[in-house]
Amino acid sequence: MDVYLKQCTDYTNAEEVLLPLLEKYKDLFSKNDRVLVKPNMLSPNHVGSGITTNPKIVEIVLKFLLSLGTKPFVGDSPATGNAISVAKANGVYEICKELDIPIVELDDPVEVDGENFRGFKVSRKVLEADKIVNIAKLKTHVQMIMTLAVKNTFGCIVGKEKSAWHFRAKTNTNFANVLIDIHNIVNPTLNIIDGIEGMEGNGPANGKKKKFNVIGISESAYALDHAIIKSLKIKEKYVYIIKEAARRNLIPDYNLISNWNAPGIKLPLTTPIFETVTNITRVFERVPKINKDKCVECKICESRCPAEAINIDNDKYIDYSKCIRCYVCHEVCPQDAIKLVRKIF
Ligand code: SF4
Ligand code: SF4
């Protein structure tokens, strides 16, 4: 199993870096294969936000797949908005229009059981695709610490079912196993990380944009994510998905081919060290707090909260006795109006 991590400092150079890497995997695809290309299309953010997969990377992948005679289509089930609105905001729509590639909403659920959890509502469009190319971003994540290739396949779960899994999982370790179960069901043919620009701090949507200057690729998302974590010098035990994937023997031995000069990264403040402490004392845990001046009362957070803990009409109230600290509200707020603060009360 090979993992490639290649230095790439700008999207204008991405083709000369990514295309030779894609060529190494051309035998994975056959003529007329219906290939789902699954970028990170979290929410309707502008190109260059560092939040969603850059359209240049999507364009390179789509042109490569077309050159092989496959029939690619782009799909996701975004946390806010829908696949078309996100694609219009982040530039993927224009690319698809130019190349005559359909963009689909990953809806039409089919129930599938995972190894640890049962009843995942996976989009039929995912299950019926011949091949899947998973194109993730390199970002921090306030709940999972990092979001990379394994977590990107969570978008194959239909609509609000994603929020429901936060609630069912309850703990971060369980949620990591939910994500792993889903990733194994989706089982992408090829995994790519767009890490030219990403996010550090309180990602995946309201952190700080950061240039990581890397493109990664591998048949194994576990190996790819592991190689990135190691290169960034992040301890494996901090990253729930990597820790649980290692426990479940899912990270294969791999051969790393890298010329990446990995920079430093600021992690979210919710590291597992704090989780251990909070499990004992519940004093230092961080809770969402709405900045009432910034809030525009769109109610996206309320509709996405899996614990029904938010009531915008009731003076933007959050019921902390219900809140499970999943931070979905922080992730989906388009105004960055939700901060995570220490609960010392
Ligand atoms: S906190 Fe954010 S997501 Fe929630 S209602 Fe206000 S602006 Fe919308
Ligand atoms: S209030 Fe926010 S952090 Fe708490 S359960 Fe709801 S979405 Fe999750």
C-alpha cells in the first residue's frame, strides 16, 4: 500500500502535482464505470475559504476520470444548504457545468448495518456507484480533533441523519467508530486530501484558514490519514478516528512517498486530555454559547442540534442539561456566532 504526500504550494500548480499521482491509479477504473466523486462540500462557503474542497482539485480529478472513459458525477449531502447551493458557492458548479458533469444530492436512503452500529441511512447513489473517489480537506475538527479522508465519507449519510448519529453515539470514541463503520460501508476506491489550503484551530468551519501545502493520495484512507497525522507530528492518541482505527487493525502497513515539508498546526482546545479531565470533573468542558449580536436567527443550529437543546425563539437559549457537546451547532453556524467556552458554572 502506497501513500503519497506531495508538496504543492498553490492551486495553480496542482495539476502538475496531482495528475501524475492519479495516473498511478488509472487501472482501478474501467471504461463506463459510474464514478461518484465525493468532495468536502460541508456548507456554502466561497472558494478559498479553506473549508470545502477547492474546485481546481475537483476539476483535475473529473478531467482524469473523463480521459479514462468513465462516467463521473459529483455528490454530497452537506451539513447546511444542499449539494447544488454549496457547489455554486465554492466554484464546483461552474466546473461541472463546463464539463457536463451532474451534481447530485446524496439522498434516497437505504439502511445498511456497520460492524459496530446498525441502521445507517446511506444514500442509494453511493451504494449504486461503481467506484468512489473521496476528496477530503485537511482540517482540524472541534469534536474529532482532525477531519481527513475517513471522516469525509460521513457525507454519504443522508441529511439530518448525520446529526442523529452524534446523539446516538454520545461519546467521541463511539462517534469515531460510527465514522469508521460508515467509511467501511462506503469503501472508496481512491482517497485524496486537498491540503494546499485547510484549517487549524476550531475547525472544520469556524477555525483559521491555513496553508498546509500538500496533496495526498492513497487507496487506503486510514493509511493516508495516519501518514498526515504523523507528518504533522500530532500524537495518534489525540485523534479519535486514528486511535480507534488502530485498535480495529484497519491501518495497513504502508510505504510513504513524501516530499512534504509539513508546517506546525494549532489543534482545537478540545483535546482528549481535556476530555479525560472533564469526564471526572465536568468543570472544564467547553459548551456552545451564542453571540446574540452576531446571530441572525436563521435557526440552522436549532434544526441541526441532535439533542434539541437550542431554542432560538426563546432568547437564543441553549439547554446545557440536554446538550451532548457534539459541537454540530458551532460547525454549521454560517455567521460564526457560536463560540465554545469553558463551562465553569
Ligand atoms: S447561532 Fe448561527 S446558526 Fe444559530 S440561529 Fe444564530 S446565526 Fe443561525
Ligand atoms: S447545543 Fe450544539 S453542542 Fe449541544 S447538542 Fe446541540 S448541536 Fe451539539
